[in-house]
Amino acid sequence: MAAGGAHARGQGLAMGLAAALIGGGWQVATRQATTGAFEPTDLALIRYGVPALVLLPVLARGGLLPPGVPRLLLALLVLGAGLPFGLLAMTGSRHAPAAHMGVLMAAGSPLIAAALAWALWRQRPSPQRLAGLALMALGVALLAGSSLAGWSPAHARGDLLFLLAALLWAGYTLGFRRSGLGAWQAAALVNAWSLLLVLPALAWQGGSALARAPAADLGWQLLWQGLLAGLLGLWTYSRAIALLGAAQAAAFGALAPVVSALGGWWWLGDRLGSSDLLAIAAAVAGVLLASGAWAERPVPAGARR
């Protein structure tokens, strides 16, 4: 592999890992917020409003309807990573635990993306990537068996919302690279359109309750929703797609429930059983395979005997 290609892959792997870390932390922060003092629409205002304002200079260069981007594809991006995705995930977190969010949404999305890529464009995974996807599916199944052990009918609504959010996120994953947009431009568009959509929803419900939220909780959510998830998370994931490809970048989504599980153990004191540890190992190995981190590198011509 050429030096430039190896450098791009290294950057892509770093971006995918960063996106997974942010995504896993966001799941825990969102569950904490929606079971506390925040409504999903309040969180959506932070999640999309803060980065929309920060990225206004980027948006000004291309506008809300950038030339050359099909409107249907633009709608797919906004649906997949914008307000519809966010509201599904945030509302689901009110009804089901963060562990369900990680298993059913973050880890399910790469498998959906791979299936859609094959169905729509006949992009068959290589044997190495297929093995990685199988390991990821094993990790999902093991985490599901552990986290869903206490499942009740009350969780069904949240679980369904997580699955719908996973489907939308897979759509963004497949649509971004075909849009021809840069990572910052895509983030600016998604957040700007989402802010325009959430304002009427807030007006319909009678305004936002953010002014009445405790200052410490509000600051914590501004950090996680607005800066980390809304700004850096979407950018790092989009860069991973640009550098690695949609299916390989989506593979890193399987690390998000791992981050959630480890974060719960470290932050909340949740115990990790043997099945949880095995699931973590399977997910990590699957991501390394599916992302190409273990891809065979050809020997340079000058190094051959």
C-alpha cells in the first residue's frame, strides 16, 4: 500500500474510534438527561442548535440547498443524522435503558448499512469484512442476551424507536459519501435544517424548559449534546466515511455499546459479567476486521527480492 493510502487509513481508523467513543458517551448522557429534567425536544435544541450556530460560516458558503446535491439525498442526510434520528433516539432513551440503546441502535446500524449496501448496490463484503461483521453480530447477540435479560413490555416502545434510529443512521452512512459534501459542510447542513425543524416543535409544545434546568446539568448537556455529539461526533464519523468508505466506517458503531458498558462500569458502578467481557472482545475484533485495520498490505516493489 502506498504511504498516502496507509496514512489515510490511519486517519480513518482514528476518526472512527473517536466517533465511537463520542457515540457511546452520548448514549449515557442522553439517558441521564431524558430521565431527569430534560424533554427530548429540549435536548434536540441543544444538540442541533449549538453546532448550527458554530457552523454558520460554513453554511454561508454553500447555503441550505447546496448546488449539485440532489434534494432527495439531502433529505436522507437530514433524516439520518438530524432531528428525526435524534428525536427517535432521545425519546427511546426515556423508555429503555442505555444498554438497549447501545445494542439495538449503535451496534445494529453497521449491520443494517452492510445489508443495504449489498441490496442496493451489490457491494458484497470481502471474506475478511464478512468475518468482522459476524464477530460484531456475535457481540451484539451477547450484549443483547445480557442487557435484555430484564426486558419488560414497557421497554418495547423504546427498543422499537432505537431500531428505527439505527435504520436512519445507516441511511446517513450510505448517503454521505454519495453526496460529495465535505464533513464540515454536511455537519453544517444537518444541524441547520434540524434547528429549523425543531423550532416549530418547541413552539407547539409551549416553549423550552431549558431556562428552568439546573445550571450544572445544563452545562453537562451543552458539552455532550452540542459540542461533542452534535459537532465533533458527526464530523469525525463523516471523515471516517470519507476515508474508509461507508461500510467500514459503520463498523465502528459496534464499539459504541462497548463504550456504554465500560462507561457504566466505571461511572455508574455497573458490574460486567463474563458474557459482557466476551461481547466486548468480539466487537473489538469485529471492528478491526471490518474496518480494514488488519488488511493485508502488499510488499513494496523495491522491497521484493
